[in-house]
Amino acid sequence: FGAGSTQTIPIRLFQACLLKAALMLGVHLMKSSTVSNIRAGKKAMWEAVVEVGGTRKEKGREEVIEFDCLFICDGDASFERGGLATLCGIDAKYSRGSLAIGMTFNFVNQGTKQDKKVRDTKLAVQYDSKGIFPALKKACGLEMENVVLFTCEENHYFVTTPKKSSLLQTGILKESKTITKGLLRRKNIDKKMLLEACRQIGTHPLFGIPSKAPFCEKVDDFDDATDGVGSKEDVALFDFSKKHVAGSSIKALDKMETVLAYVVGDALLTPFWPQGTGANHAILSSLDAAYAFRNACIVEREGKTKDIKQVMKEREGLFRAMRTTG
């Protein structure tokens, strides 16, 4: 993989590789599915009531799936109403720092001569001794704290952190509101102005994206969402100042402690977005959860049910250690 100065793989391709590996191992994939309830089932099994094939406007069909362990990996939504962690009775601690807005956008890599000249770039305002950020502000009107560009065979991916004041001055944000009052809601974002600013950044000589390069298009359902830009172009404005930490990384759903729920990924811990800790924590927490699952299976096979508490204690210890890693 990789078409830039470093070896970079697109998230879509990475997900496709993981999905293919999972399918070869016999994983059953249920597309467009949502768990609506979790309940005790027959014998030692539990049941998940799953809505399959639904949309935001129409409900799908219901299926009941038996399980004897559960991995919770539905991200921040896990602690909202109907999220897996909430259904399992796992709480979270929330904190919010000063306002931090992220902006991402993708251009299609068409493989032209100019595309091939694009290189990965990482810029931070605190290390800017050449006046790069003032030049960028003059070009697009946005005052940014950092700009990162990753390039690969499929696309050129930009990520930056613009300041709220400049988003208002350029007209990208229509009204000055708080996050909770809808600052980044679709109706408060001027899509045309946002796309124009993204193109001005991308085509700046510093990055060299071809002027006619199209934006990548989203593959999800963007028509019914209240949040986000509300366009087919893969452009996003989001708040990353709110963080959460799961109250526990593992929980027994039954009194006998034979059915365990394991929390992994962004559901376990909100990553600090500018540092890119999401993938690291997702992989580490998945490996730790798999290790705990293995130990729980050994305990159950050997009939040492009292030792399950030690398995859970060890998992929580690994979670505390992971929180200190980057």
C-alpha cells in the first residue's frame, strides 16, 4: 500500500481487508442491523433482539440471536439511548474541554501526473517558522491550528482544526452558537462555502491537489441526518472536545458470571483525535478483550467458576494501563 512519502492505507481498504479476513473465519455479517434489546434467554444463553434491514424512516424485520458472550464496539453511540453499553447497564464518565472543531475532506486520487507529486504533509501552527499558516488563512480565510494530509492510491485525505471564529467570518458557520445548541448542525453550515474552503486548501501550492480533482463521495445515508454537512461529498465538521471513559471494560450479564460483555474501541475510550490514538486503542483493547475471552473460556472448561473474577480483574487492569498509552 501507499502512494505518498509514507506507507498509507485508506480506511475503506483497511476495513475491506479486515472484513474479508473475518468472513474467511466464518463470521456472519448482518448489514444495516441494530440491536434493540438484550435479555436473558434459555439455559445459560442470552438473547439479542436485532432489527435487520431498517432505515431511519422504516423499521426492519426482527431477529432473535442467542449468544454466550458479547463484544461492544459501537463507538460513542454505545452510551446513548439504545446503545449496547447502555443496554448492558454499563455507564460512562464524560468530560468536556475547551471547544475543538475538526474538519476532514477527501479528494479522489485520479492518478494524474500532478496527483503523483502529492506527498504526505504534517503542519502545526506552533512549529510554523515560515509563515505557512498566515498564507493558508489568506488563501481560504480559515485560521487553523494544524493541517495533515495523507495520500494513497485511492484518495488524498485532509484533516485540520479550524477555529470557530474563522468559520463564522468565512460564512461556513451561519450563526454563533454553542455545541449543545446546534453549532455544527446541518442547518447552521453553509455547504457551498465549506466545499469552497476545502478546495482552496487542497489546491494551495503547498499541497498541490489538482484543481479539477473531485471530492470523494460518501457511501452512507446522508439525506436524513440532522448532523453533518448534508452532502454527498466526503466533507465533515465535528466536535472532538467531548470525551468519555467507560465505567468498566468487562461486565457479567448474569448472576453466575458465565455470560460476559467486553467493551472495545471507541466505546471503551474516546480517542484524542489530533494524536490519532483511535486505531491504537481499538487494536489494543480488542487484543486485551480477546485475551480475557480466552481466559474466561479456560476457566469455564475447567469448571473453576470462582476464577472468573480474577479474569475480570485482570481485564480492568489492562484497561487502566491502556489509558496511559498513546
